[in-house]
Amino acid sequence: MSATISREVVRKRFLMCPPRHFDVTYSINPWMRPEKPVDAALAFSQWEGLRDLYVELGHTVEIIEPLPGLPDMVFAANGATVVDGRVFGARFRHVERTAEGPAYLSWFAERGYREVRWPEHINEGEGDYLVVGRRILAGTGFRTDPRSHDEAQEFFGLPVIGLTLVNPEFYHLDTALSVLSDDEVMYYPEAFTPGSRAVLEEMFPDAIRATAADAAVFGLNALSDGRHVLLPDAAVNLKARLRERGFEPIGVDLTELLKAGGSVKCCTLELRD
């Protein structure tokens, strides 16, 4: 692809949760080290910068109020999956996060969403469900129960393609793969089983493949609006590759939130109404 391609911005609506109670007090992924202090003020400032950037780019940001005792609630992407105004709730694997699922579903119910499903099996929202056009890529291996893939397919009426993660540092699909458009993705091959890599190669032969260095700084925990791609500033190779494809990468600093294993996408739940 040439950088002369004209990329159109798709105006989006997002749900975000301020990190008022953000901290790292437990460890449920390799990034979380409770002994390492968190700068709460800096975390909030970095989050505000991301929110403000979305607004500057023409997107709408809705806010869900955080609840005390839920330091990871800032990672709104994990709270649900929304397609065609239908809300498939999240059911978390770790007890530390279980109360987040009902909190997010309550937000949707209070705002008049009619089709809201409490899941039977464990799934962690858009952490493991990524919508690509009219298909859903679904991660498993560490958090989401593979049985939830069938549950999501029946609920949304869209094809759900399962992908298995094998590296605990990339415990959610959105840490190892990012959706760029309705038919384009970028991903880190080594995060997946050989079979899942083969599926990705078949579906997206021209996908951008991330380097280990870019994956290690959470470069794939990114969000695209069709033209702009917001991603960690340290993912230098990915930014160069995106420019080659005609995208406009925008580096974002969320280093405090990375202490809990989250970045741009983790903080952002897309409301596909």
C-alpha cells in the first residue's frame, strides 16, 4: 500500500472511565507489580490527555463514574462488547475485577440500551473481542473462556473467529492485535499459537506485523479511527509502518497505566450504536 492512499476518519463514540481509584494493589498479569509505586496524579493527567485527544479528533466520549475498590475499572474496554447497539456484558476471571461487569452493564441499562446480555461464560469484553468489519476476532488462552465465543456469535449474529494467545505478557487479544479498518489489522505473531497465526495470515495477508520491541511497549494496544492511529509513543517501528500504509500515527504517553498492563485501547470501549 502507498502512503498516498486517502484515509477517511470514521467518527466514533467511546466510553471511558476516569482513573480516580487507579492503583496497582494486586497482580493478575505480568505487568502488575504492587511493590512499584503508582503516581496517581500523573496517571489521571495521562488519561485526560487521551480523552482530550479523542475530542480534538472529532469523537464523542461518554464517561462512566469509577467505583471505589475497583482500581482497574479505568480499563473500560474490558467492560463489555457493543455491536449494533447490543451489549454483551463482561464476566471477569479474577475475583479482583468481578464487580466491574455489573457496574458497566448498569451504565448501559440506565441509558436505555434494550438488548443487554449478562454472559454465561467468562469473557473480558473488548479485551478479547475485537470487531473487524462484520466479523469478530475473539481471544482466549488466559482470560476469556472459549465457550463464550459461541455465546457471542449467537447473541450478535456475526461470525466469531477464535484466536489462542500463548504469551502471558499478552494476556488479552487487544494487547497483541489492533484493528485498523474494516479489513486491516496489525499484530504480533509470536503472541499466538501456530494455528492462530495461520488463521491471521489467511484472513489478513497484508497485515502489519509488529516487532518484539513494539509489542513490549504495548504498541498494539492502539485505536484507529480509519485515519489516525493512537498508540504508545514508544512504538517507533509501528508508527513508521503505519505511515507507509497512509495512516497518521499519534503517539500517546500512558506509562503510568501500563504499570497495570493497559494503554490506549484498554482505556477505550467503542459504543457501536
